[in-house]
Amino acid sequence: MTKKVKTERKPMKVKRTRKISEEQREALRERMKNMRKKRKPAEYKNVNERVLVLPDDDTYSFKNVKGWIKHNKEKADMLEKKNKEKQKCKPHLAKHIFVIVNTI
């Protein structure tokens, strides 16, 4: 028979929130607002310029393609999880992984 080994764990530290006045909060909000203004928009260097120019309602717009990729990744993760639970879904999983790889 095997022996069960108990490991002692240290109690987790609780992160305390800072106690600040409303004036300090307002100052922090202003600071964050200014920082957001200074931030540059994202540069999509790995995406073709012609795709970025397409309007959002176009079938092959950047927004729609990102949505498709996200959907297929979620679907593949779900199918992988089901597959580990001994449910048969390998053909569906292969289809979604194929779509993800070919769209990237």
C-alpha cells in the first residue's frame, strides 16, 4: 500500500486595498485619463493594409475575421475538453483547428 503524504501549505496573503480620499481618487482618475489620451492606437503590422481599410460591415473585414478566429478557438477548446471526457468529437475538433490554423 502507498502512504499518503500531507503537505503543509502556507496561508495565502490577502491583498489589502488602499484607503485613499476622494480627492486622491479624482487625481488618479485624471492621471489615468491623460495617460489613455497619450496612448497610441494599435499598429497591426501582421495584417494587410487592404484588410484594415475594409469597413466593419464587410464580410472579410478585420473585425469579422477576428470574431471568426475567436469563435473557432472557443469551439476547439470546448471540443478538446469534451474529448478528454471520453466523448467522441474528434472530427469536429479537427475541423475547428483546421479553420483556426488556416485563418491565422
